[in-house]
Amino acid sequence: MKEHNIQLTSAEIGSLWSNYMTDSSALPVLKYFNAVVEDSEIKPLIEKAITISKSHINQVTDIFKQADYPIPIGFSDSDVDLNAPRLYSDTYMLYFLRNMGKSGIAAYGMAFSTAARKDVREFFSHAINESIKIEDTAKEIMLSKGLFVRPPYINIPDTIDFVEKQSFMRGWFGERRTLTAEEITHIFMNFTNNAYGKALLTGFAQVAESEELRRFFSRGVELAREIMKQYRTLLEESSLPSPMTWDTDVNNSTVSPFSDKLMLFQTSALNAISLGNIGGSLALSLRRDLVLKYLKQLKDIGLYAEDAANILIKNGWFERPPQAIDREYLVKGKKK
């Protein structure tokens, strides 16, 4: 049996399907950015990202066709208005590209580790390297423009030490220890991710056609603002600076470049990334108050994500992901 005739596993189908939907939803956004961007350093990176997304869609399509698997509908040029006024600044477009690279590294890494078929492994291996290049180039441009916000610095200890008291875990009552480097990293990462998402949703709330979605996006802005406030307090308690936000990078346009369906899908994707990041942060935080905060955030973002899914379903926009056959349903149907 030839390698390419081996049946796709559930993990491979799921990862390929998610990749198709992600790139399909990113492509209209990137095309719009390419139409309105002014910075000559950022434009080539946008064009590179467009080429990569198109290539991914074509490759996944080929793999699915060989497996006789239905091609997802996803998104198209009908979901974007390339003549719409600028909604986001060039700087924010750069952050969008970097976020695209970061999320790609994480998603493709997981997909590669669960893939067995050689052509699928090669696809995700190449995709990881492409995401690294997008993220790294975006970071280099940020550094050259003085836009890259570094995580906080901490002092270098004189000696190696060991924790002697269980109060190291305490965080609710009494004197709190300062944050560990790993805890700082995750707080910083989650703060910047929420700042990025808050700006994105601010723009969505301004331009959405549906009143329901305008309210929904505004609710997401408030949720991100509250979470950022918690992180800012945690950093200040350890005498550490808070990162910058990107509210000023959203213009005052009320003309939507994107369909409501595309904006809601992008919001759902952000929710999924946030839940994954917070889950990782929860596992690596040792102070009890941090654990409590992360658990509360998982609940709040989870409820917001559920509402996004319900709106997608109500509007007929929720494309069914790959799933196992419901054999109980088939048996019941046969008996009728």
C-alpha cells in the first residue's frame, strides 16, 4: 500500500479541517489589509501571508480530495469589502500578522505531533517553519520601529536557592510572594493577547451590521478590559510594568470591511486560543490566587465562547466540524 493511500486518522482530519477554516478566514482579512496598508515594510509581509494561506488551502484541498473527504465551505471574497475605509492602523496589522504566526506555531506543532501519514507530517512541518518566519519577520519589523514590547526584566540571583516554606503557594491571605519568571511570562502573554483581542473587537463592534453582534462584540471588549485590569494589578504588586494596549490603532470608521459571519468566526477563534493559553498558564502557576483567577477567566471566556457558537448556529453559519458517526442515531433511524 502506498503511503498516500493510507486512510486519514481522526487527528489528521481534524487538524487539516481546522487549518483550512483558519486560513480561509484569515485570507479575506489579509486581502483587506493588503488593499489599505501604507507601510512599505509591512505590505510585503502581508503579501507573504496571503501566499502562504492560499497554498495551505490548496494543499489541504488536494489531501481531502484524495481521501474523498468533503471540502469545507469556509470563507471567500464575498466576506470582505476591499473598498471599505481603513478600520485598523498599519501597526495593528503588524500585530495581527505576529499573532497569526504565534497561533500557527502552536496549532501546527500539535498537529504535527499527532499526525502519522507522511504527506500530512510534511505539510505541518513546513507550515510550522512558515509560521516561525511570519512571526519572526513581524517581530523584527516591530523591533526596528520601536513597537515590540518586551516582557518585564527581573534581577539575576546571586545563588541557587530552594523553597523552604509552603507559604510559597499562598496567595489569598497574608504576605504574597512576588511572581516567578514563568508566572510573569504567562501574565504578560495573556495581557497582550487580551489587549490585541480588545482592539480587534472594538473595531468589530463599530462596524457589525447586526445589532445583536454589536452588543456581543462590545461585551467581549468589556470582558477583555476586566481581565487586563486583573493582570495589570498582579504585575504592579510585583513592581513590574504593564504592557501597552492598541486601542488607538482602531480608526473611527463604521463601514464594515468584513461580513458578520467572518467577524464572529474570528472572535470564536480568539476565544479558543485564549482558553488554550489560560489552561497552560493555570498548569504552570504555583500561587493559589493565580489559580483562582485563571479558573474564573476560563469560566467567563467559556461562557462567551458558548454564546458565540450559539449565534453562529442560529444564523446558519456554524459549519459542522469532523465528528464520529452517531451509530445510536443511525440505529434509531433504521427502526422507524
